[in-house]
Amino acid sequence: MAVKNLEASKAFYEKLGFTASSPDPSHKNWLVMKSGDTEIGIFEGIFDKNTLCFNPGGALGKPTAVFTDVREIHRQLKAKGVVTKGEGGLDSKSGPGGFVVTDPDGNDILFDQHV
């Protein structure tokens, strides 16, 4: 989520039961907050608007054994006529990569694979 003040947002989500899980809680402009199996990212000055994010290959900051690679997800969505933008790392056969799609209401959805 795009936030205006990282420390104020961190304090708010801590009141809701979230704790900073990564990166280092003293990071200057973003944090991942966790409550149970729920994670949210708060980002100050990085995104203009809120963005939904999926991380193929990772769950709660840890790699998963079985997952659909972001390149396959990209291929499947393109085959269905979904317009993508912000592609990166999709020319390689594996590893980090990502892309963005935008829903009919203008909300960005980021597919961001780190593994």
C-alpha cells in the first residue's frame, strides 16, 4: 500500500496486530508487515497508488517448493488477451521477474517473483 508516513502507518498496523517482518524494521521507505498468514507491504514514496502484489515462488518471505513461474503466468495471461506492462526478467528461463496488469478500475496488480 502506498503510504504518506511510514512510521505512522507502521504504528497503525501494529495496533491491528501486525509486526514488521522484512526487511529490517529500520528500513527507510518500506516494510512488510505480518499478522498470522497475512502480509501487507507499506511503501512510502515508491508507488503513486495502492497496488495488489502476488509473489510466485515465495510465501511469507520464504521460497516455496512448488509454484507456477512468473513467465508461465505471464504467458497464460497474454494468451487470454490480458494487457501487461512493466515487464522485467521475463526473457530468462528462471529466477526473478515480473510484470503488471491493470484491472478495469485502474488498480495495478504486480506479479513479482524474487526466486
